[in-house]
Amino acid sequence: MPNTAPADDLDANDLCGWLVAGHDEDGPTAYECRAPVQHTNSGYSCARGHAHTYAEVRAAEGWDYASDPVEAELLAHFGVIGVRADDARPWA
């Protein structure tokens, strides 16, 4: 992924890689979203609402993604706010 991308750049060949919960013949599974991605100056979002902010932007703003409260606590030791990837809310 480039550091910066032109605002409102929609590339039909660039598809969302977020993992989404689903079911198949074997039961619960995960699959890639695969919706079209729209790039902005700070990251990208897909047609189904998944969003990602580039690492450079997160660092400049003092936050980063954390997968759980433990990871958020580790980030906090370095003065970084840990947020949930799915809804961008800080871990409490």
C-alpha cells in the first residue's frame, strides 16, 4: 500500500481484504470481503463500510489498532492509544 494515495481514487482492481465471518458447508469460516476499495489521503474504505488508516497517519495522531485490551495496554505504555479495528473505539 502506498504511503499516500490521491483522494477519492477508486480502483476496480483493488478489493477489500478484511476478513468477514461466514458459514460454508463445513460450518463457521472467514472469507475476504472483496468489495471495491476507495482510497483517501489518510487510508481507504470499502463499499461495505470497512476502513483502514495508514500507519503514518496513525503514528502522527498518536493511536494504533489493538486486537485486544492486552495489546492496547502495551501500546499505552508507549503513549499510544489502542483502538478496535472494527469500530475505531478505544479499548477501555
